Amino acid sequence: MTPEEEAEFKRRRRARNYVVGGTLLFFVILFYAITVVRIGSA
């Protein structure tokens, strides 16, 4: 693997990690908001 290919591979992996992390953060915030709304209405 050439250095250029390796750099491209690492760039793509980093971008994919950001997408996965953002998705996980979205679900954490979503579940927190749902919990707050359910507890607040009780």
C-alpha cells in the first residue's frame, strides 16, 4: 500500500468514525429527551 493510499484509507476511516460517533450521540440525546419528557409528565 502506497503512502497516498494509506492516507486516504485513514481519512475515510476517520470520517466513518465521526459518522458512527455522531449517530451514537444522537441516540443518547434522543433517549435522554424521551426519558425527561416521560418523567416530567408523570
